[in-house]
Amino acid sequence: MGLKGLATQLQRNSVTRLLCTLVLSSMLLACGTASLQRQHSGPAPGMFSTIEQAGDYYIQQANKTQQNDAFNWQVLAVRAWIKEENFVAATNQLKSMATNATPTQSNIITLLNAELAMASHHNELAEQQLASINLDSLDANTKRYYLLLQANRLEQQGKPILAAQMLIHRDPLLAGSSLHANQTRIHDLLASQPTAELRQALDTNNSDLVNGWLRLMAILNNPNTAADQRNWQLHSWYKRYAEHPGAQYLPSNINSNTLPEISRFQAHHIAVLLPLSGKLSKQADAIKNGILSAHQGQSAQLSFFDTNGHDMFSLYEQVQQKGADFILGPLLKNNVEALANLDPAQPQLALNMPAQITDLPHRYYFSLSPEAEAAEAAMRIWEQDHRQPLVFAPNNALGRRMANEFNTRWQQQSGQAARIAYFNNKQSIENDVRRALKSQPSTLAAGVIQPVSAMPANTGPIDSVYMASNATETRFILPYFDFVRDSRSERLPTYVTSRSYIPAGEAPMSELNDLQLADMPWLFGSAPQLMEKVDNLWPATGAPWLRLFALGYDANVLISQLADLRMGSSTVPGLSGELGVTERGVVTRQLQWMEYSDGDWQQYLEQPPESEEQRLTEPQ
């Protein structure tokens, strides 16, 4: 074959190959188009689903679909163009979509405009647009995307803690792999943040979900915490947040069944937190002097911190900087709760009882609680073989708390409700006493009639009285009980607690004879040498100041004995009472009961209680 024939043959072959190629390409294109059409023959994908195609493809689908799905396709197209950095196409499409948008669609368009602003590095504009959206008006899918955009914006602005908080709010809206990825990102954002900044972000207005993450990562991120103290903190966190998603990042040995062992506290540097200035400075000064008096001869260092006008976060930072290894205080309940929220690594003896306590081996609570005294009075009256007590209390918040605590303890002991009656003022006292003496266990006096308890109760005659009153009220009220009942009758055994204390040695008050009172042994002469020293140093002090002095004194003495007492060792004598510690770390005080007689308090002589048989056989 010549050159001409060869050329002709090659041309024919080329044409043939070209035709085959065109035919094959057409077939593949047809198959691909059919495949895509089959893929999207149903409803449009969710507008916030993963972007898998180009923006032009999504807009083509929008142009040939029904109106209900068209908006979804348009949203996907805008998001794809933003991803491709085709900002012009995205901007034009958003303008077109805004023309006939419904209120719900307008929120989504604003959301996409914010995303476009972020992608083009206009963060201030993005922040304004996101702020204009009412989060509560969004459905779950849109809300998830909104929170994600907020998190992305805040992370771009160098605010990882705020970004993490947005993701934390997003967490309850997710499930499966999306939930896991969200939690991983939360952890990663917070894992790089200093402990101090995480603690600073804690706020009582935050949800438990947010504060749980912040508290956990503040503990895990602190490189300066000793291993045993970190365990205390993590156990404290787990006690409160056992169901929290952050629990997956705890060490494997942290759970409710592996509480750290109780160990003795050999404090070398004690941080004392008291309101040393302000309206409670006198009370704090009494506690401080008690601590200093008990501390004489001890080697541990004491550092005092004024809580007045200072937040617990900044104070705790100072405590750490000072290197304290034990915290004594704070005094005010709100400060105790605020410090607990910081999960301090140091063992602590708080000088008040918060609303909720966490029973951890390194947390202890010591207070001069009127409610605890009321509970002790209930037990005292039971032990004195009385079964029908009347509680007579002032009609105010303190009186109601004391009456309720008495009743709670009485019901625990007897299975029956106590009679509870309230008094109002001097003008109504006679009527209040009459009403009280006629009251049943399920009624209140002083004009307030309502159930106290649904528990069964005896309805026999009143055989004793507990008065939750102060000294002035007690002196005024007692004669009315004698008068209303019949002055010739023997007085009902009457019990009061420390609020009715009257110093011995004053002019005798016959109306108080036979009154039984519980108070600190120290006020009845249990430590005469120390009392003489106190009288010389602080001669103008009264019983309230002396009680707070005893609180400080006993608190300092207890530090080295807390663990042993919690594990069940015998109670120890203190100025404020016989001291013990419950399994939950609450310091208990057994007060000393005394009887008033002609101007002096005398040791009450116990009478052997009569037997049940005697009570049943003796005439009434």
C-alpha cells in the first residue's frame, strides 16, 4: 500500500475512533444524568446538610423543581458558592431570594448573609446580622446551624471559651456522630484554655451543662494541682455532674464507687476567709480572735483574707498564690456556695451550711445553726420522756425554720407530728397562748390554720413546751402560760435554746425558774482560765461575741481531727459543745443543758425516766 493509501486508512480509523468516543461519551453523560436525576428525584436535601455538589448544580435543581423545594436548593446553592468563595453569585442569589421571602425564610437568608460576611472576613457585620435573629423563633435544624455559625465566628475572633459555649448549647440538638464531633470540638476548644480563665467564665446564670464543662476543664487544665487534690476535685465534679457529657474525659478511676480515702490534714498554711470589713466585721473579729487564741503554739501559718466586697474567684486565686493547703471559711452562705463552685483543691472547713452539701472527704461544714439547736431540743424532750410537745415560735422566717426543724426531728423519732403554734406580738400574746394550748398536732396558731403533716398524731394533753424565742420574748411569754393554764397548776416542762440565754449573776428572775436551756459549755464555765483571759482582753463582749469566739476557736482545733471524727472516733469536748462529724462532713455540737434557778444556771439533775408501764398505770 502506498503512502496515499496508508493516509486514507489512518483517516478512516481516526474517524471511527472519534465516532466511538463521541458515542461512548454520550452514553456516559446520559447515564450520569440519569443517575443524578434518580438521586434527587425525591424531596430536596435538608438545606443545612453537607455540601457535596457545586453551587451551579444546586441552582439548576432549584430552577426545575417545585416551589416548596426550590428554597432548599437555593440555600444549598448559596452555601456551596460561599464554600467556593464565589461571593458575587452568593450575594446575587440572596438578593433574589429576599424578594418574596416569608418571615421564616427571612431568618434563614439573614443567617446566610452572616455566613457570607464571615467568609469575606467582615466579622462585625456577621455579628450584627446574627444578633438580629431571634433564636427562639428558629426550628431545630436552623438553630443548630445558627449556633455553629456563632461558634465559628467567635473562634475566628479568638474567643474559644465563648465559641465552646455556643457548641454546648448546640449539644442537646444533636445525635449520633454529629453529637460526638460536637463534644470533641468543645473539649478541644476548652483544653487549650488556662484554668483561671475557665473559672472566670463560671456564672450562676449559666446552665449546668455550660458550668459543668467549664469546671471540669478548669480542673483538668491545671498543671499545678497535686494528684490527690485533683482526685478530690474530680470526685466533687462527678458527684454533681455524673450524667454530664464531659464525664467521658474523666480518668477511668473517677466514679461514685471509688471515692478517695479520708486522710488526716496536716495543714502547713491555713487560709482564713472572713468578712473582716463592712457590717459583719465585729462578728468576723470575734471568730478571728478565737482562731488566733487556739492557734497559739502551732506551727502552721495563718493568712487572713477579707471576703467583704471581693468575689470568691479573685480570693481563691490569692489563696493559691499564697500557697495555702487548707481553707477555713468562708462565713457567709453565698460565699460558701460560690467557693464550692470553683472546686477548690485544698481541704476546707466552711463556717456555714450551704443549701446543698457535697459529701466529699475534703469538705467539712461547721456552723452555729439555730435549726440544729431546735433539732437537739426535740431529741432532749423525747429523752425526757415527753410525748406531746408544743412548739411555740415567733411568726417570722427564723421561727418557722426552727419549728419545722423541730417537727422534722420529732417525726423521725416518734412517727408523729408535733403541735406547732406561732406568736405575733405583745398585744396578741394572750390569745396566741390560748390558741396554742388548744391546738392539735395538725394546726398552727396565731391566726394561721394549716396542715403541718399528714402523719398520724396522738391527741393527748400537752406535756411539754419548746419555745424558739429570744430572752426578752421568753421572759414576757412564760407568765402567760402560767396564767392561761391556771397559776396553781405545775408549770409544763419548758425548754429553750441559746437564744434565751441570760448571763448568770444578774438579778434573779423568778418567772424563769425551772426553765431548761441548751447552750455552749463555755458560757457555763467549762474553760475558766480562757474566759478570764478573754474578759481581760475584750471586757465589753457579750454572749453573741463569745459564741463566735468559740466557733473560731473550735474550728482551728478541729482541723487536725476532722478525718478521725468523720471515720467514727469519739466526740471531742470543745468550747461550743461536744463535737463530732457526720459521714457527710457536717460538724455536730451536743450542747449542755442547764436549769435556771434564782439567778443562776445549774447543772440539770437527770431524773430516771418513768417506764411505759408506770405511765399507763398512774392516774392522770
